[in-house]
Amino acid sequence: MPVSNPFLSLIGAGPGDPEMITLKAINIIRQADVILYDALVNESLLSYAKPTALIRFVGKRYGCHALSQQEINHLIVEMAFAHGHVVRLKGGDPFVFGRAVEEIRTAREHGIGVAVIPGISSAVAVPASQMIPLTCRGVAESFWVTTGTTSSGDISKDIALAAQSTATVVILMAMSKLEAIMDIFSTYGRGDTPVAIIQDGTTPQQKMVTGAVKDIVWRAQNAGMGNPAIIVVGEVVNLQALLAADTVQQLQNSDIIHEERQTGM
């Protein structure tokens, strides 16, 4: 018999480190009757589920989909009416390339209540975990967050727009298009712009390679970099070595910090 109060909670699980999830998210996971979790979710978070909860993997990764988005949408409705409270546990934040809008629409169409519990996006947390700030006075005044490819598989047109700005550019889900994306940056005279690629960010498997637009493809291949990874393009990448240094003296002596003091920015 269908339940009378079906409900969907979309929860952001954070970038990979199981401690980087909110207390509110944990409390709701504990209440869930069903948990449908994605590929980038740290599975240790499932230990918060109650013993009677149904837990199912529905993850999608490049070249390997457990279920299509349409199948996931159908499963949400089926599970909500059969069991009650469904949690969709997503890596990062549900509203940052998390397909949350499609799932909310499906739930609403079937009269299912919805709540969104934000998570820490990998777009911000992963660079920070490697001491790469996305903004810095005198270096970068803003940042872009974009996907490498669109739903059609083409490179996002926003990449070309971002390449013409002085902003930090954070690119997600783009390793398969890395060479073509760097070619776009080169087209706009950005060959010497620093780049960092961070794989498996905030986890024990995390690794990073740095370089410039003109040589990062070779460096990434040589280092065996792959998915999941975050690509950061911008002058802020040069701050990584300074901020990760053990001595404050290196920061005080850096040209960037000196310039900030001189300009008063």
C-alpha cells in the first residue's frame, strides 16, 4: 500500500572527505527510508543510515552509468510512494551540475514533497584543499565555474568566454576534453597562464599536477591524471607554492603580497 507522505531530500555530500558534510545532512540521512547515492559520494557516509533503510547505488561516471537519469527519476517516485522518505545523496552540492532540477521537477509532478540540503561544492573545496584560492586581491577578482562538456557532448561555449577574462576558471567534468579546452585558452593568448589539475580531491588518493596552458596536457598524461578531477586555470595557481610554504617569510617577500600592499587592494 502506498505511503501517505512521500518525500524527497536532495543532499550534498561534499567533495569526498566524509567529514566535509553538514550536520543537517547527517541528521536527515539518519531519518531516511531509502538512500539513492551517486558515484562520487564517500560510502562511509552510508553508515549514518538506520538499519532498516534501503540503500542503492545509482551513480554515473564518464563512460559508465549504473542508471540513466530517466531511470533514476522513475526510481525516486517508485521508492517514495513505496517507502516514504527518499534521500538522493549527491557528491558536492546538488545544484552544482547535480541534475537536481530534473529530479525536483519529477517529484513535484507526482505530488512528492522536496527539500534541498546544500553541500560543499568540489569546485571550491578541492582547490582550497591544495592551497589554491579562487580569488585574491590584486590577482583575481572573480571566478567562473563551468562544465567541460554540455549534454550533447560538445565543449561548453562558456569556456571560450571564460578564456577571455582575467577570472579564475574552474572546470568540472572535463578531463576527456582537456587538450581541446587548453587549445581554446591558447587561442586567446593564454598559453603561459598557470593551470592545476587535482584528482580525487580531499580524499587520501588526492594528487595534483601543475603547469601552464601550453604544457598541462603533457604533464597530466605523464602523471597519469584522470577522472574525477578539477581543472583550475588562472594566476591564483601560482599562489599554491607560497601558501603551502612552511615559512611566513616567503609570503612576505612575494611580489604578489608586496603589490597588494602598494596598491592598498
